[in-house]
Amino acid sequence: MDLQLTNKTVLITASTGGIGLEMARAFAREGARVIVNGRTEASVAQAIAQLQQEMPEAALLPLAADNGTLEGTARTTELYPEVDVLVNNLGIYEATEFFDTTDAAWQQLFEVNIMSGVRLSRHYLRGMLARGTGRVLFISSESALNPAPEMAHYSATKMMQLSISRSLAEMTKGTGVTVNSLLPGSTHTPGVEEFIKQVFPDEADYPAAERRFMAENRPTSLIGRLIQPREIADFAVFVASPLAGAINGASLRVDGGLVRSAV
């Protein structure tokens, strides 16, 4: 299927690893011009080299900027003032007890998980509306609907993303612009592996810790396993494509059936 993304410029924040890198790979396969973003030039160069080894003809543009800061988003919009697709993928999380989570920890997650998407959307959505076409995609989490007690601050930011996304979608009425959120379930990335190790420090064997995590912390998952990053990326690319013009203002779950809801 041709997703009609050839030569579209796509910015994916935090795209040097995990789901972000897999989305960069998926967009590049569709012929898009992908802006690969990381906090350091070294991480960006490494990701681009990996992708170009797999796809020598891929159009990959470097962006070393910490979009979790005001200065980083200013650098991003200065270097790349217009994009066709914005994927707000940047996000951080940690496992901490609620009573041990400091104000500073709450504020850090708000700054990174919320304000990065707010600042970039404020810039890029304006241009999309003027042109009458474009896509904004927030990568939220099933934790927005199924908050985890071990990371209340993270879950709160993920729910807020859904509200922001819907608010922005209301501004697109009558245009060819869409704004949506994706809610991935627990996905097999290096960051999630480290998180699971934090949750079960007594498990020396990681596969055993992962099985225990799914059984004890994600028991409602219908697939009973971690989701693979490509499963998230392939869906994200479709939602960001011109073929998905009827999907707007939606919160779309890619969670393996984790959230026990029919709607």
C-alpha cells in the first residue's frame, strides 16, 4: 500500500532509539524526509548511520536538540521552520513511590512530557492550518487510561496529552489537518527493560522479570507480551498519512488489549 508520504517532511522527537527510531525507520521506508532528533550530535549521527546502512537512499536530516527545554524547541523550529508531520514522541518516565516523588520530579516530567509537545505544536500547527494540510501525532500511553501506582506523575502527563491533542484537533475543523494521540501499551525497548528491572530488582534473569511484569503489573493484556516497536511505528505511519484523513481528534490504543474497554 502506498501511504503517499513520499517527500513529506516528518519531525519525530526523541527518534534515536526505541519507538522513535522505529518510527523514523518506518517513515523513511515510505519515502518521507525524516528529521532524526536526539539530545546530542553523537546519538543523532549513530541513529542516521544505522538507518542509512539499512536504507542507503533514505532522506534523513539531523537535529541535535533537547526538545525537553525551551531552548531546544527554539533551536528545532529555527533549523526546521516547517514540517508536514509532527510526532511528539519525547517522553520520560521512572518508577517511584508516590510519597517519595518530589515536586522537582513532577515538574521535570511536566516540562519534558507536556511542554515539549505544546511548544512544538504551537509553532508547527499554525503553519499546517495556514497551508490547510498536515498531521500532529502525540505519543501518549495506555497509562493515561490505566494509571500505574508506581508512576503516578507519568500517568498524569499521559492523560494531559490526550486533552491537549483533542483541544488542538478542535482547531482543525474544515481543514486537511488532523491531530491525534496514540496510546501504546508496554513496548519492548531498552528503556522499558530498565524500568522492569527497577520494578523487580530481585529478579536476576530479565526474561523472568518480564514475564512477572506482564503477569502482575499488566495482567489484562490480551496478547500477554510486550509490544514490539514496529507494531507501534507501522500504525503511527498510517495515522500520519493522507490515507487517514478521516481520523481526527482521536485517542487510538495500540495496547495489546490491555485496557478493558470496548470503546
